[in-house]
Amino acid sequence: MTTSILTAVFCLLSLSINAQSNSFTFSKKEGNENFKFLKIDINSKTTENDLASYIADAKKEGVTLSFSDVKRNDEGEITSISATYKTKDNATETYKKEKKWGIEPFYFYFSVKEKDKSVASVGFKAKNNNQLSNILFVVNGQEVPKPFDVGMMDPEDIEAISVLKNESATAKYGSRGRDGVIEITLK
């Protein structure tokens, strides 16, 4: 199991995980339509190499993504950035972030219908880093005290992950599971 699989699990919960910079794609089926998604996380620790790889990842999906006015503090953290995308059908948006001690995380998302390659959704969105704080984590049957940093787990130690949402979460865990439950079984 890889870190990107863990990230995809959180995305299925419509959550963002506060990780280092990353990019991933996955497919989803809704009704008779298949969608391909691209999500790119950008935070204060994103490197120039990360930005270059994100541009390449977006280009593979038919989107021109660019970053300009990137400024860094003495620790190398991004304090200012301007991100712009342009799709094949000329939809465009520019998203600017600036903060003296390092920008707040945000992400670029893009989804396309696989059948006709039309854009289903595209844009930039600020990340809510508090979203994971309400999730109940259960590891090997034991509820884990908050705050829990899933990044401290070695993916090679994980045997299975179950995601419980809505009624299934509250039926099993009561009100503690109202914001979702992630059950992790270790090897």
C-alpha cells in the first residue's frame, strides 16, 4: 500500500490531508459516466521541482498550469505565489496567495469526462487543515486519541483500511463517528 492510496482514501471522504506537496490522479464512475481526476496540493514547503512536476502532470491531462511571482522566506517557505490554469476550451483562473510566514495550503483540481474529454470541474481551493481533526481513527480496534498524525504510519505496516461514513459510522461508533471513521488494520 502506498501513501497515494492513503491520500485517495481521504479524498473519498472529501477531505484534504495536510501532507507535504503531492499530486495524484484517480478515476471515478458516476452513473454511466467515467471521470478522471487530478488533484495537486501546494503549500509553503512546495519546492521548485514540485512546481515543475505539477506543470507536467497538468499538461498530461490537457491543462496548462503555471506558477509565477513565487517568493520565499529565509527558510525556503513560499510566502507568495500566483497560480494560473487554462483549459483546452480556454477556461482560465488565477489564484494568488500571500502570507508573511508561509502561504496557507491550497490545491488545484481538475476532472474530465473520459468519454468525450469535456471538463467536468476545474479550479483552485483553499485547504481546510482542520477537517481531519473531526475524523475518528481506529487502529487495530482501538480508538486513537486526537490529534492523530496518519503520516507517522508506515504504509508497509498497513494490511487494510475501511472508511465508514454517515449511518454506517454512527451505527458502529455513535456520535463519535458522525464526521466519518477510518479503521486501519495493521499487519
